[in-house]
Amino acid sequence: MSSKILVIDDNPTNLKLVSELLEFEGHKILQAGDAEEAQVVLADTLPELILMDIALPGMDGLTLTRKLKADERTRHIRIVALTAFAMKGDDQKAFDAGCAGYITKPIDTRKLPGQVAELLAKERPKP
Amino acid sequence: MNITQEPKHTVSTPTRPNRATSKKQISISLMAALLALICSASPGMAGQAPVDLGWAGSFAILSKSGITDVPTSAITGNVGTSPITGAAITGLDCAEVTGTIYTVNAAGPACRVEYPALLTAAVSDMETAFTDAAGRALPDVTELGAGNIDGMRLAPGLYKWGTGVLIPTGVTLDARGDKDAVWIFQIAGVLAVGNGAIVTLSGGAQAKNIFWQVTQATLGTTSDVKGIILSSTAITMNTGATLAGRALAQTAVTLQMNAVTEPIN
């Protein structure tokens, strides 16, 4: 099933590869390199899922997640944290901020499409 | 310091003998003291962060100059070569890989997927990971066992050798209940694992958190190794050797009826 997914990552290589891997699966991909750019994209289009890099320059991913969850227009979007160093407690911080899931880097190209499909299949949060 | 070596023989000459104590009792006491040392906390040892593999972490086997296989091997995880073309993957059949074989061009095994952008990123990240592992400062232990760590039980930490390292029969890595415990082995030479040698994980140790930074690695026949091998040159797996981890080589990877299984992230 094709879905609209916003990928937010400040690393251009990560942004490109994650986007391509999901495009191979038939998803429509929107991209943003930071929180500001993401908000511009979201002002225009609402995706079903956001893959959110946590360590963004400026406003970090957790802050942006909290902001989106506080906004009636965007609170129904499933947000999945995508971050490099899986340290103790990071997953809980992501869930506390409102993330529905947590994917740790290194990204496994074999597993990412399945992880995304599983998250898309989850019941959507009520608006 | 948490580094301990399993006693290979009983120490029977105490420094302060008690006339009322038999040699056997003294030996037992010393053994108990050694065991206490094994289990003791290590206030001076700072936990290492794992080495960030980036996109190289998507591969069970990644090589810059080719992969040669004598079938039948069983690879669980992705396989890739770059910058060398897919033609440098020889002997490896699609049926041997549970994963994707990525190449930079339309050459190589029939099931290959051309994805040069992914491979370029992965190779770059592999080199960065090697540099990170090699550059970690303030090792907890240096020149342990003069390069022969056979029979030792090693706590998490940063270990450094200015030589190669030998594991003739086996070594145990003991996390003592900390599933996030990390080992980084900085080896300025060849990691030589003996025929039939076993790297044993204990106390919750995980292969994904073990990093062997080496100039070259040779895994002996039927040896059983765990961890991420970051090699500046080749990784050679002799007949029947198994690796629960990743073989990330800046030159070639040679397989001969092996099993390589990527760790669970």
C-alpha cells in the first residue's frame, strides 16, 4: 500500500537513501532537512507518517514532535523517531514526546520497509 | 580493572602463609580471591559508546575489492562491493544469501541489485567507523597477554595492542548483565583466530557491541567468532568458520563454506 511519508533528516545522504528505499516500496516521499523546512512542507501537505531524525540542527526532532502533537491539524500523524545512537532512555524520550515508534540507525535496508509498513498498519491516533 | 584471566593452574604459594592453613585451603582462598576480582566493579573503566557504522551497518559483508566464496556459505544480511564492480563477487550464489547483494554496476550474481549510492555511503561509513574505532583514546588495557588473549575472560572496555592478537582456542567476553556493554579492540596487526576457537559471549554481551579494529583478520577453520570486524585490509574466513557479526573489509573478503549472520540491532 502506498502512503505519503515525510522524511526529516539533516544528513543529505541519509535523506536520499531513506527516501529511495521507501520509494522503491511505492511510497510517495516528502523531504525536509530540518524542523523549519518540515513545517513548511506540513503547511502544504499532511503525510500519513513522519520519519523524524532526532538530532536536527536548530529545533531538534523531539521538540518538533511535541509541537506537532500539540497542533490539532497535525497531531494525528504518526511520527517515528529515527536516530543514530541508541542510548539508554532514548526510546522512552521519543515515546514521551509523542512518537509512535522508534527506529535506530544503522538502518537495515532489509528491515526498514517492513518496519514502516508495520507502523503504517497501526491504528492512527485520533485527531 | 576488569580484565581477568581464567586461572589455568592453582596458585599454591601464598605470600603470608598461615601455619594452620593447608596448601589446599590456601589455594581455595586464592581461587576465591581471583573469582572476586572477576566479579568486582571497575571504577576506572568508562563505558565506550558503540562505533557508529552508519550505512555500513546495513551489510553483513562489505568489501572494497571483492568477495570470493567457496560454496556453500550461508550469509544472513546484505552483501556488497564498492568501488570494485559486481564482477569481483565470485563463487557466491544468490541462494547463499538471505538478504540483498548490492553492486555498483550490472555485473555479479544474477540477483544483484544495482545501488551505487547506497554502496558509496556504506563504504564511506565503513571507513569512518574504522577511523572512529582506531582513534578512541585512553584505552583501559594495553598489550594484554602480549597479544595472546587465549582463555581470558574480558570485561567491556577499550583494549589496545601495538601488535597482532592471537586467540588460539577461545576467549570469553563477559557483559555482567549489561546488555549495552561495549568492547572495542584496537589491534595494530592481524587478528588470528585459531582453528576451532570460540569467542564466547557471557552475561548479556551482544555481538553488535563488539568491535574488532584490525589490519587484517583470519578466522581459523570451524572457528566461531562474534562481533563487527573492521579491517583495513582483508578478512579471510577459513573452512567452516562462523561469524555472528559483520565482515567490513577495506580490501577483500574470502569465504569458504562459512556462515555469517548479521547481529540483531
